[in-house]
Amino acid sequence: MKTAVFSARRYDQRLLTQANAHAGHELIFVQDRLTADTARLAEGCAAVCVFVNDSVDAEVLARLAAQGTRLVATRSTGYNHIDASAAAALGMAVVRVTDYSPHSVAEFAVGLLLAVNRKIARASARTRDGNFELEGLMGFDLHGKTVGVIGTGKIGAIFARILHGFGCTLLGHDVVANPAFEALGGRYLTVPELMAQSDVISLHCPLLPSTHHIVNAASLAGLKRGAILVNTSRGGLVDTEAAVLALKSGQLGGLAIDVYEQEASLFFQDLSSTIITDDVIQRLVSFPNVIVTGHQAFFTVEAIGQIMATTLESLDDFEAGRPLRNLIPA
């Protein structure tokens, strides 16, 4: 089946091509993001394969449908970048990767927490310059601290289990309680209660209208002063401007993010030789107690392998007329 693969980085092209050897789909790799302007590159393709920063809104979907596209496959679990209702109205199916290694993201979140708390990136940069001074590198023991987990699904529960091993007290917030989280001694609270009591907060919930800016000026004002915030889920969960102000005041003691509200124009590309005009991200990376990475938490051999395999299985099923196991509801 002829499929346009958007936001195709070199590793996407290499690994999808390898995984596709058995199926023989005609894959057209496009490095650019899918937008209203680039949708024309999928002309004649029965399917498009997209990623988290592609724009798959009603306008783009209408253009794709007019060109013959009938399936949208996203190489991600989250699908907030896709207007599923508009796709259904156009008779287009939308599939996702419902499950890939949740350990990849959970482990990376722990790594970010350790890095920002123990100033690991700063220490590494210093020693490369021959500076072995310890001043300014002091962190705190995680043992005995309280960790708040917002979103206690598969990834959040694994993150909680790792922090439980550190000897942390666990607090959680979710619309549905997870028995695995409660088995660790985790207690569920409201977001304000969790923010007020936690030394560390880690976000693992999907981006929905109800969770957009779940971390905002009001919730940060009620934060336990000096707490560290980690976000490996979706950038829109955090009001970044409010986080900057909380960092400046010392209310927020540290920030470690792998996702960013305006990441679509920045992430997954090399901008080292250009002028970055996003003043917010420039302010963030100027703080000594902030670590920003480029949406790499999912990026392990195990996770990518599962993502590619599941995506191709969806293409196989659609072409053969079989039920789609990973269908996104309208």
C-alpha cells in the first residue's frame, strides 16, 4: 500500500524500511512535517504515517481525503495532534500505537529527575573545562521525599515503582485509580493537594482539554516551595510562561522537560546554526536548574521496534480489509 511517511528522520527511514521487508508496502518518506502546505506530497497515497508534531487538523484531513488518503497511522500513543472527529466525518480511519515500552519513558523521567536534582549536566560541562569545583552542585536525597505522579497509567505506575525503590512516599492524581499504584502505598489526592505536599511532581497524563495547562500559575502558587517538576508527557500540560515566573521567584526549584508547548517548530531538527526566535525556550535553557531535552524519552531500541511493528501491522490490516486493532474512536 502506498503510504507517505511524514516527519521521517533517518532512523525512521532505516527502521521502517527494515520492518517493511516482509510486507512490501510502498513507503514514501517525507522529512517535512505534515501541514496544509505539505499535504500535497501525499497525493495518491492510500495512507499517511505521522508523528506527534504533524498537524492533522480538519483542513489537512480534507486535503488528504480529496487526494485519496483513507488511513492515518500515527507513530505514537497520544493522538491530540489529530482531529479524529473530522477524520470520521470524511470516512477516514485513524490508528495509533496503543502500547510500546512504557519503561522507556518512565526510566527517562527518572533520569531527568536525577540530572536536574544532582546537577549532572552542569557537573559534566564543568569537568570538560577542567573545573572540578563542587560549589553550586548540591542536590538532595530522594530517599524519604514525597513524589507526586499526575497520571498513574502504565508509564506513571512504572515511574512510581522506580521511585518507590528509592524510598519515596507516593501521591497520585488520575481520573481512574490504578491498583498497581495503590499497591505501592500510593494515595490519590486532588491536584492542589498533591502540588502542596510533593517535593517532586512528574506528569504522565495525556493532553486533553481537561489537562491542558494542568500546571499553571494558580497550581504553581500552591506548589511546595522548591519542588522539582518533570514532564515527559505533552508540552501543553504546562503553562510554560507561568513556569518561567515560578523559576525566577524560586517557587519552582527545578524543571526537567522532554516536551514543550511550541516544540513543533523546534524539535527533531538541527537548529544549531540558526537563530532560534522562540524567546521562551531561550529563557528556559538559560536557567541553571532547568534541563530541556528534545522529545527523546521514547527513544529506545525496544520502543522504536514496537512502534514500527505496530504501525506496519495496521497498514497490513487496512490493506487486507481486516478489523483495525488500534483504531482511534471518533
